[in-house]
Amino acid sequence: GSDQGNDHGAAGGHEFRSAANRRGIFTYDISGDTDLKGAIEYVQRIKNLGFEIDEVRIWDHGGETLGQEYGNKFLHKLPNAKRDMQALGSLLTPNGKIHLMGCNVGGPNGCMQDYANDFGRTTTASTIPVYYGMDNWFFGVYRFYLTISSKQPTGGEK
């Protein structure tokens, strides 16, 4: 299902530092990507190391009627979007979630249920403008990243 009620706009650098101290957080720069293939391969590599992937956050611009941006295109306009969104969602734990971190993506005129269906996972998004200011030490800027939260390795490849 989708969750349109999350307010991700209040987070700052101290929240990310705190989260990084408690969990494995990985980042992947999506700024040059033209599809989801690189992100899928990156998440698969983390999973192969034995990490269980709980959450994926896509940090880029967004809009209520336009949806979540990914690199230079909107997520649903990427080549093979539905297939690749399903592939990315399948790499998460059974209760894993996708968080779309663009401004207003979760607004009432948005396409949250479509995103949830395409990812095959619970999908959340902000219903307000998202501001991540200079306090955001972890990313430098808020856009163009995919972040992966995971549990500690359980085995996997060495």
C-alpha cells in the first residue's frame, strides 16, 4: 500500500547521523542514471554481502502531479520503469518500504498507489515541500541519491 501522510521535511543532518550510528546506511549517486539498472545492481551487491535491505529512499525533485524525479527524468518515465521498479522492490525484506523523498509526491493528486503497485512494496512520500538545508552533512545536497537502510550482515558473500 501507499502512505501519503509522512512528513519527511523536518529531517536534518543530526537525524541522519543518529540513524547512521544505529544502522547500516549506504548511498548511491543517481545523478547520471537514465534508468534504475545501476541502483538495482548496487542494492543487489549490498544484499550479496549479507545485508537485509529494510528501506530505500529516493532523494530527488518531485511534484504532486508529476511524481518522483530520478536523475533527469520522472520515475514512471524511465525505460522499463515498471519492470525495474518491481526488481528494486523485490530486493527488500518482506516488510521493506520505498520512500520517495521529492517535494509533494504524496499529495492528494499524486500516483502513490501506482508507485506502491509498481514497487510491490509499501511506498511513502512527503505531502509537503522537502527542505534539507546546510545541516545535512550526510548527503551534501538533498537530491540525486538513493539511500539504503539495512540490518547487519547475516552471512552472504565474502
